[in-house]
Amino acid sequence: MSNSRGRVAALRRFPVKGLSPEPLDSVSVEPGRQIVGDRIYAIENGPSGFDAENPAKLPKTRFLCLMRNARLARLRSRFDHEASTLSVELDGETALSADLSSADGRADAERWFTDFMGEELNGPLKVLPAPGRHTFSDTSKGVLSLINLASVSGVEDIVGAAVDPLRFRGNLDFSGFDPWDELDWLDKEVQIGEVRFRVVQRTVRCAATEVDPQTAARDLPIPKSLMKSLGHADCGVYAEPLTGGTISVGDEIRVL
């Protein structure tokens, strides 16, 4: 590992699984938890088996997700956390505004997405709020997804095209390290701003990274290209907060 220090380049959360990110300047972090407000809603695509009384991680394909539903990238969504209101723009026009905290608002969203998804429906759509501390993350661990921007540049070299870091849908993008350095951090601790983390898992990339987040085109076979060039499809890591505190864009990242 050539470098031991870098900087936070971007922070974000995804209030509704599969929809647009919410950029953040800073965020409070609690031990053993994802960012508050991240993946707090999902849209079930046909019966998923989700049990709100006993919530558990389910395969992402049981919900609307970019891995299967590239057309979602055509949408620009915003979520007002205080009002619990999801707003969706399609082709520059407001297409939906729905209060997801109410049954009527969720029904409005379900009707609109039913029309929008067309033949990609697996059954009735249902907007699911995450109960308690549960989130609809791709992992059951209480972690943040960290993306090394140098590794994204490495992906660009492999595929021979520009790669938007948003393809990787991370909570935190960072700079200052060499490509793939983060893959050597497994079981190591890193300090980010006020918060100490333990890196618990390398992130295996799925077909969601094939989708251009601006055009919705499925145009780059990133997982297949990584596997062919590197022998794995990993880019980025999951890190579990060990302490509480605030992290902000521009904070130093230090490998302990």
C-alpha cells in the first residue's frame, strides 16, 4: 500500500433504493450503523417476502434496482426527509410528488411507477418503509460504502471509457490513494474525520455499474471487464463505524 492518507471527496445517501443520491456536505455517524436516512424506502417488485415485524436483508432483485431496471437512471428524484415527500422528474418535468409516510402517498407512487416500469414488472409494486433501524442496503451489516476514486480511474483504463463514480453508488468517495489500495484494507481500521471505522468487506460489483447514471444506457460491462483484467470484480469496500461523530467533505482519511 503506497499511501496512508487521503481526503473525503464526496458524501451521499440514497433515501429510496434504486433512485437518485442525495449529496451531503457532512453527516453524523453512529457506531454499527449505516448513514441515517440511507435506503429507508424500497419499492417491492412483486411479492418479496419482506416481513416488517422481522426485517431481514433480501436480494436486491426483489425490489426495483439498477441491476435489473436500468430505466430508473432516467429519473431524477429528491426526498424531503422532514415531509417524507418523494419528488420525481422525468425528462425535466415533475412527474410525481408523493408523501411516502401516508398510505395514500405510497399508493400514488405505486401507481406512477407501475406505469413507468411497464414490462419490467414482476408483480404488484409496493413502497416499503424500513422499520426501526433496518435499511434496504445490499448488506445486512451496519456499514458505509467507500469508493476510491483512483480505483474508478483504474476501471476507466480497463474499459477504455470515462466512468462516472456514481455508477458505484457509494456513500463516500475518497481521493489521495493509489488504485485498488482499498482492497488491502480488509480488517484494518481507518480514521475518517472524527470517526474510526473497520473495513469489513470488499465490494463485489454487480450489473448496476453497467448503467450510465446520466443516460440510463447499459453501456459498459464493468464487472466482466474487471474479472477478465484483475481476476475479481471488486471495487470499493464496506466500512463499519466503530465510534460516533461527524464526517465531512474534505476530511482526512488515514489508515491506522
